[in-house]
Amino acid sequence: MSIVHKATLTPTKKEIFGAWLATRSWCEGDLTGTIGSYRFDDPAGRVGIECVLLEVGESVVHLPVSYREAPLDGAEDFLMATTEHSALGTRYVYDATADAVAVRALLTAALTGATQEPMDVYDRGRLVDRRESVVTATGTGSWSRNAVPHFDGVTIRSHGADTRVDAGSFAIVVKRVVDGSDADGAESIQVTWPDGAGALVGVRHL
């Protein structure tokens, strides 16, 4: 279960994502809309993990993001922005491909065949809604969760439209720009949305 707070953010997610994407050489066009998102949980409950599908120019962009209560050591170059959350206070918003907690969540989902977490909306500590998502995400693997090995950090090998991250004995490929091809990997996260589908995260053993 992924907990979403009924709150305002200043700046908004759209403002943060639009400003960050405008600095990426692989991204062409302006952010015009949000299709939806999917989430996988941090087991410790400390890091928010969201993968957002955005309409940018003529393309669909897949943007994994992590939300933290404090800065992530060594990830200064991957900080998108800070935002003030009306329920949680200051949040540090990162490109999740540089966040080991987020990468582990995606790796685990791909290897174990997990499905995205339902999004429960809370207002002042009270459950008020379960949000339906137009985006669905499901891993293809059949590992047990306990079999997924631990790793301490991540190494970004390429940071373009297809971003490759090495984590322990695995390579994870995240497709940023949806172009009709699947992310490379023996296992993957299959994502569907109203106008498309594809493997947007691929995993293979090194």
C-alpha cells in the first residue's frame, strides 16, 4: 500500500518536472500534461517512489522520482528540486535512478513479478480515498522477495533517454523516452496506460 497525503506542494510536481526536463538533452518539447503514475514502496517507509508518465512535446516521457525528508548523500547532481509539502514539510525530489532505495524497489518488482502498490489517500491521518490509476505496472519475474540480494549503492553507467544503472550484480535499464522499443533485460516491469504499453524498466544479471 502506498500512502498519498492530501496536500499542496510548492513548487508543484508539474513545475519541478517541467523545469528539470528542460535541462535534459534527450528531452524535446515542453511538458504539457501528466498521464498518470505507478508506485512501489520502500519497505522502511522512508522514501516515496513514483514513476510518472508525462506528455512532453510529441513524446511520452517515463520519469522515476524519489521523495526524501533529507538530502541524499552523494546525489547532489540528481536533485531535481526541493518542495514544501503541506502535510510532510520539506521534501527533496530526486531522479530516482540515482537513489539506491528506489532502484532496489524497481529491481525487486521486476524480479518478483510484483504489481504496483494501491494508492491510499490520507487527510490529517484519516483514510479518505483509494485512488484508481490509469497506469498499471507489473514485474515479469518469479523470484521470492527474500532471494533478491542486498546492495549498498548504485553506479550510473549512462544517463540519457535509456539510463543504465548497475546495482550489485544487476544492470537496470530505465527507458526515459517511450519510443516503441522495450527496455533491455531478461526481466522487466511492464507498464500500460490508455494509449500504450511497454517494458519501461529492464533487469539483467551482470
